[in-house]
Amino acid sequence: MPIIPIFQSKQSGAGSEAELDRSRLPRHVAIIMDGNGRWAKKRGLPRTAGHAAGAETFRTIATYAKDIGLDYLTVYAFSTENWKRPVEEVSAIMGLLKKYLLEAIGKMEKDRVKMKFLGDLSPLDDELRELCRRTEEISTHYEGCQVNICLNYGGRDEIVRAVRAFAADCAAGKADPAALTAEGFSEYLYTGGIPDPDLVIRPSGELRLSNFLPWQSAYAEFYFTDVLWPDFAPAELDKALIAYQSRSRRFGGV
């Protein structure tokens, strides 16, 4: 199998000369929202300030994704490993999420962005779980872009949960192990019914997936940039989409 170089841009990155063709957008874009802490540190601010700035960037990018016509946008908001961070930082992140959801619920009929949460929400407090539920429920009838928020999400944990669910169905006589296909197994994942991402973007200069959608990203294109998430403006998303449009996706073929 030939090795294809992964596109990586600098802050003044490549791709800015080309024009984005909105008729050839990927159907599903996934983003690892990374770099909030470093953004704050560079400015002599507490990490919580970086998370606040990152939340505003998410709001901007989610709206832009809808405006340009993306079908799905999935973001990595909080991983199963993020609980290891200092308590005050975790509390600040959860507080920002509550604030965002309260504001979103108030404007949903205007913005009409469909939202879904992927991950194990059981460790969240009652108020936050209820806000997630209400947000999903209100937006069920919206058309257009669906924004998936990965919250308390881990890719390996997702696969283990899916295996357990499939095994339980087999034990109950609802599934046949010999008949299992990759497509059938995908339905047991949090993303069941959602197409796999075509493009995975990671800002902040890190070159890894960090347990984000490992099953779903098997044939995704990857785009890495040094731009920190709070500075990831719509123009940066355009660069990633332009890079995506320059590639030939062969899915293992010639």
C-alpha cells in the first residue's frame, strides 16, 4: 500500500491560494478541538480562559458549517481521559458547556442546527444530562447540518461497549455472530446511522487521533495544522476543505 503524505499547514498555511468549491464538500467533517490551554498560556491567561475562547470558536465553526452546507460536523469536546485534569479545569469546561446549551436552547428555532451527543453521559450531573437531552429533542425535526458533540467519549471505550451490546444480543438470540459484518457492527456504535467522517481535522500541531473515532476514521483523510483551536477561524476550515478537495480518495483501490 503506498504511503500518502499527510497535509500539514502552518499558521499562514498552504491552501489559501485555491478556492473552496462548495459543490464538492465532504459530507462529514470531524474536528479534535485542541490547543485551548496553550492558547491561554501564550497570553498569560488561566487555562479556563482558553476553554472559554475555544467555546466561542466552536459556536462560530458550527454556524459556518451549517451555512456552507456540511451535512455533519463532529467535534471532540471532552474525552474519557479528560477527567484526569485538575478538578477546577473540568468544572470550568462543564460550566461552559452548560452555558452554551442554555444559550443554544434559547436560539435553536432561529439557528436550526441539529445537535446530538456521542459518548457516555452517565457521569455528568443531572442538570447537564437534562440539557443534552432537551437540546437533542428540540432539534430532532431540523433539516441540514447535524452537529455531533463527543462528550465523555473515548474510541476504545465505544468499541468495547459496542462489543458488549452485540454479545448481549447474541446471547438473547437477537443476533448471529456468523452473520456479523463491519456495517452491521457500526450500528452498535454511538455513531450508528451517521456516515463515517470523510475528513478529520486536528489543530494545535499534534499529529495523533487521541482515541477519537478510531473505527469510523478508517478511510478518512487527515488534516493537521499548527493553529490553536481558539484561533481556528472559518478561513482555517476553508484551508482544510481545500486540501481535502485536492486529494484522490481510493479507499484501498488503484
